[in-house]
Amino acid sequence: MEEVHAMIGRVTRCSIRGFVGAVRLPEPDLPSFGAFCKAEAQQGHSQVIGLIYDISIEDDEFARQMATAESLSPEQFSDHQYNRQVPVEFSALAIGYQRDDQFHYNLPPQPPLTLAPIRALTPAERMAFTQRLDFIPLILSAPNLPVDDLLTAALRQAAQDRSGGERRRFLLQAGRECARLLDRDLSRLHVVVRGLAE
């Protein structure tokens, strides 16, 4: 049975280093930090694989008006928090791309186009992409991002797609790769390893 690719937004800004998406979703369906996603590029010939590193609620005039109210009834609060769709913007770091059913672990040749759909990777796609850990250097070298937290969130999510023994092997392998890449920065390595162990 084919897994469903949930659409989580559409591209609003992009470069080969990543893309920004916008969507209006109820709170339980918001994308999460460290989630793997993909956006179509090259007229459908490739998919840019991204890792969500920032999520923000956009300016909402109605929420601003409600925030200045003296008091809110439980019904008003519930309606705004759970029933209204909120404008959400999220940013994803490009960590590879897929073309002709092959994963490539470097920056894509072209970014996705504006309004391209952004979809969550299925568990099977995450497992396939993370069979190799060659995406880790792209995360670690990203400037001005919370890369240590992003890396641990992504690796923990990838581990959850695996069964017990396989999960442990994956985390050990990921820890070894991080140790190799961060051998000159032991304080960062400690943060990453501690995050993987939680």
C-alpha cells in the first residue's frame, strides 16, 4: 500500500540552500522542528529534500485584537486556538535532493519554484534517505541556524522509523559519524551525543 504524502505548505521563497513555505493549518497539523520534507524542482524532475528549522506564526490582525481584549471567554480562546486556521511560515534547510529515484547528498542544482507543493516525507522515504548519513555535513555547516538541535531532532526522528535493534544501531552509527565530523569541537559533540541519548 502506497503511503500518503501529506502536503504541509507551498513554497513562498527559495534558494538552493533551502526554502520557505506558508500554509494555514489547525494547530495539531503544524509542521514540526526537525521534520523532513520535500519540494518539487526542475519541473518535477527532482525533489529537494529539506529539514524544517524554523516555524513562525505570521501576523494575524484578529489575534492582535483579541490579545488586547480585557478578557477572553473560554469559547473565544478555544475557537482561536483550535478552530481557526492560523497563518504559518516555516523554513527548511536543503540537505539533498532526489532525482530518478536516487538520493543525492549535496545542494540541489536548482531550487523549487514559488508555489511548489511541500510535502512531508513518509516514514519509508525518511528511512531510505537516512540509510546514508551524508546529509549531516550540510546540517553542521549551515550558518546562523540552531544546527546542533536541528541535527539531533532529525536523527531522533529518523531513528523512530526503525525497529528496536535497528534504531539502536542507527543512533550508534549516527553518533560515530558526528564524532568523526566534530572531533575538533568536543563541546558541540557532547551536546549532540547527549541529545541523541535522551
